[in-house]
Amino acid sequence: MSQARLTIREFKPEDREEVYGLILSILTTEFKDLPPEHYLADLRDIESIYAGARNEFFVAEMDGKIVGTAAVKEEDGKTALMRRLFVHPHMRGKKVGRKLVEKIYAFCKEKGYHKVIFTGNHRMQNAKAILLKLSFKEEEDVLLAGVEIFRLAHKL
């Protein structure tokens, strides 16, 4: 029996519904008190939102199924924002998140960025732990309306 192979690749328009479904399922189970429609608006127009030579949306695919996502959005000429880091619950602990972040690093280096930023909240401890293991450093923690917001940075 052959081992399943994980592929990290650029988003294609035909991925839209599967990406939307994956992220929606994670948001509605792990972030129950958040209105998901507010947090999903960019996923209906990934091609436009993540258009441009220095932006990209990646998917992790295994056995023809999308099991993770990560995206890059230019913040300024030297800084990239990493967004949409999601991994299917059944694929956590299998280095999918690590592979997505490594793809982001490679993309950002190629595009001439000097730093990658990730912003999250107290519910995103799994993502925070992965990123800290991958050389991100805590840059800022603030309490906003009772919610801890953290900002992590990785210098390339």
C-alpha cells in the first residue's frame, strides 16, 4: 500500500468551495461565538483578494482532498501578512501546518520580503505554538474588548 503524499500548491478556482467548506467547518466548531460570514468574505473572491505578484493563497492537498490552507498578503514593501492558516482537525500533528508555513517562507523570500507577520487571538493557540516552533517571535500582545490579540513576526 502506498503512502499518501502531501502537496502544497497554489489555489485554483475549482478549489473555492472545498476551501470555503474546510474553513467554515473549523470556524463553526472551534470559534462558535464568532459570526462566520464576517470572517469568510475574502474566500468568495480569492482570485481578486490575493491577486498580485506578491500575494498568494496556498492549499495543502492529500489524496485529492484539501486538508489545509495558508495565504500571503502584502502589508508593505518589506512585510508580508500570513493569513488563513487552517489545517483540518484530522490532519493536525502531521506536519501539514509546518509544510504550509515553509511554503510561505519560500514564497516570501522569493518575492523579496524581509519579514512575515501573523496576527491571531487567544483561540488560536495551536497556530501560535506551531509558529513559535518555526522561529516566529512574539512581537505584541494586547487585550481588546476582553480578547487577547497576539502578533508574531518572523525575519527572513
